[in-house]
Amino acid sequence: MSTPVRTASCDVLVVGAGLAGMTAALEAARTGSVVLATKTVLGDGSSRWAQGGIAVAADEDDVAAHAADTLAAGAGLCDPRAVAALCAAGPAALRALLGRGARFDTDASGGFSLGLEAAHSRPRILHAGGDRTGAVLSAALALAVRRSGVAVHEEAFLVDLVVRDGRVVGADLLLRGASGEDAPLRVEAGAVVLATGGAGQLFSRTTNPAVATGDGLAAAWRAGAGLADLEMVQFHPTVAAVEEPFLVSEAVRGEGAVLLDAAGQRYMPAVDPRAELAPRDVVARATGRAVAAHGGRPALLDATGLRARTGAPFARRFPGIAAMCAAAGLDPDREPLPVTPAAHYLMGGVRTDARGRTGVAGLWAAGEVACTGVHGANRLASNSLLEALVTGAAVAADVAAVAAGADGAPARFPADEVVDLPGEAGVRAAHVPRRDVRAALWEHAGLFRDAAGLAVAAKLLTPEETPLDLAATPGAGRRAHEDANLLLVGRLLVTAAALRTESLGAHHREDHPETPGAPRRRTLRRTA
Ligand code: SIN
């Protein structure tokens, strides 16, 4: 990037404005000056697209059961202490949300209407606007942020973190002005919080919005932070197989919808006793196999029984999905919906402890960009919004404690296996077209992986020509930075998938079907 022409400073810079970023900003504003920078507009991130809801222990007795379900879904890779803390924090996070104006759907008795999703032992999913939970909560927090003292920079693209003497001291942004031109802005900050979400755009089929290009992951890597368990990508089993694909929430199966193959046969009962409500990785793989067995013809999600069971049309409980079905010419009350799996959520990410501290002083991370260990190898449905709220608040509390004089030493992760990658120097380099990166990842690092395919992907992601180093390319635009970030994170993901020669949760190796007894978290680290 060329020399920034403008600078600003604050106590805390939060990058990303989904639920994690907005929560962190609101909490941090209680004790200091806060700048919130977001790539598009406030509240526009993956959080906004969450349909099913937010998992919160239904009462104190349910906290342990929620934790047990999270650990079981996570296939042995969760950090049990982090999980216990997440589930215990649920009721307080819910109260804070209500205090910020969020409202949830209620039942006839006036209590919260609780949904059921896969791998939950009981209904505990709060939802809002039927199936528009993410949008309703994002709007409530966006309003709260606008009414707070937080300085908001919209259309602000994260180019890189600023590192001085081994410490993150700010970030370089590209800020879009009224004329539509990007201008550089450097924000110096006592603490930087990454809440930039995931990297679903790495895959040619994804539920993620266009902004999910791994910018925070790539910037953290270049700044020297470790990235853990990047191979752990959750694939959602039911994404509508139409021209404009859209998520069909797991909550639809929670309400009784069943999966059929293209020949009309129900396949899940033969795969798992929990059938359509088996953990998401199990249903996604079975659906992938059902699609492959029928020459690529989509599976079918049959929700036609819901109306007979409840007496209400599909649109009453799922108005958002019903509207998208209508736009695609589908009627879920009358016909099964064509569905296929797609990349949905990154369980891995910037390695953080429960306070959101990374391995680099001055840098915290919260939400999908972070890997706190709560999701293990397969995230339990609807735990992501909960994690965003809980870690957003935890990060702000830790930042405030450090500002007040607590030890701000970077986090250490002694139990992790650490792999140093001297080859990945972290330059911002482009030159493999985005569509090729996405196709390579989907084809070779998707639902089913093996060494040969991962080697093909690694080669496809290694440009033959000398890559363009954006650090030395003044005026490089957002798209070029995004492409470089996708390429970098894609390469790291493929490396991580090749290193894990075992099958665990969402990471399925056809050549290594065995599941380890005591899996370890693996953190990749950049060395010069
Ligand atoms: C869904 O509604 O199926 C997605 C919810 C989630 O990702 O937890």
C-alpha cells in the first residue's frame, strides 16, 4: 500500500461489524474510544444471514446438556473448558441482547418459542422473525452502535495490520469516499480486535456472503499470529440447488422435513439413528454421496409434511426461506426442494484463548475469524451467534483489563501442535484467478479429501509466474487484495488438510478414514 495520507487514533479499533464486532465495540465503548471499521455497512456480515437462530441453555439445568451436545458434535477436538464457559455465558448474553433491543419469537404462552436443530438433545434454539434471526439481531445491534459513541467507518477495507516491535498497533484501511474512490487511512490503536468473519468465498459453493474472503485471517497471518485447524470447514447439507443458491435452515429438518435422494428414497435413517438430525458433518457427507450417486442430481428436502402436522403453511414458520423459494419458483408446501451441500462455516481460525487474545501482543480476535476451540471439528448448530456475542464481550473485557494495567502478554497455547511454515512468507500476492481458487478448493478440499487431491489443489494454488506483491503495488484495489487473501488462506487450508492424516468431524479423508482417540489442535505459524 502507498503511504497512508490520513491517520486517526483510538483506544480500540474493531474490524468487522457482524454480531461479534458490534458486541465488542459496544462493550469497549464503556471504557474508551472505539473505531469500528467494516468492509461494507454496519451489520452486514455472515451473522446477518443466520437463519436458524441462537442456541442458549433453556435454563440453568440445561447448561451442562448444551455443553455435552457441543462437545459431542465437535468430535473430540473441542476445548472442554472453552465449551463450558460458552454455554454458561449463554443466559447472560441473551439478557444483554434483550437489553439492546433484540426481540425473539414467542409461543402461545408468551415464552420464547424454542426450535430444535441437529445434534441438540432438546429444543433450545431461540429465533427471531421466524427464520431471520441473524438479520433481526444484526439490525438491533447496528441501531445500538449508531446510538453509542462508537465512530463507525463503513466501506473500510482492511489492507493490513500495522506491526511495530512485534506488537499490533493499528491497521491500514482503504476507505471509500463519497466519490467512490478508495483512500488510505491508518488507524493507530491501543488494541485491535479482528471480527472479520470467515472465508466461505474460498469455495465455489457457499452460503457465505461475498464479503467472506478471509481478509482478517490473512492479515493476522502476515502479522505473525498462528492460524489453527483451518482444515475444519463446515459444509451445510441443505443449500437450495437453484440459480441463486440460498440456505435452507437446519431448523426445517428440526420441524420434521426429511431428505430424499433424486430417486425419492429417504437416505438418512440408514446412515445414522438420528437420521436428518444427525450432526451436520454426517448429514452433509451423506447428502454429498446421495448427490454423487445420482450423477450430480440434487437431493430433495421434503417439507411438505409440515403443513399437515402444524396446520400452518411453511411460510408462517419460515417466511425468509419461503420468500426465496417463491423467487426461485419453488413451493415448499407442495414439492420437495432441490438441495446440495455448500461451505458454510470455518471452525478453525486465528488461534485465541478464551479472552480472545492471539499470539501477538495488541491483537485480539472474536467470532468466526477466531479459533477459541469451542467448535472443535464440527460446530453444533446455532452456536455461532452465541459465540459471537460471548467472545465479543470477553474480548472487550480483556482489552479493558489490559488498558487498566493487567498483564497484556500474548496468549500461549502449549497443548497445540505447532507447525512452522517458513515458505509462506506472507507477502500479499495474487495471480491465480479467484474462480480457479474456488474451484480447486471445492473440488479437492471439500467434503471428501485425500492426499492426491490435496496435492493437486496445492499445485493449482501455486502460481507459476512471479506473483504480484501488492505491498509493492501502490493503488492496488480491494478486489486484488481479496484475491490475494483468498489465495493465501486457501493455500494454508490445503496445507492444514494435508497435514491432518485422519478423519475428524468435518475433515474427512477418504485415504485416512480412521478417527484418532485424542486429536490435537494444530496451529500453523509463519516464520520469516
Ligand atoms: C441453519 O439455520 O441451518 C444454520 C444455522 C447455523 O449455521 O448454526
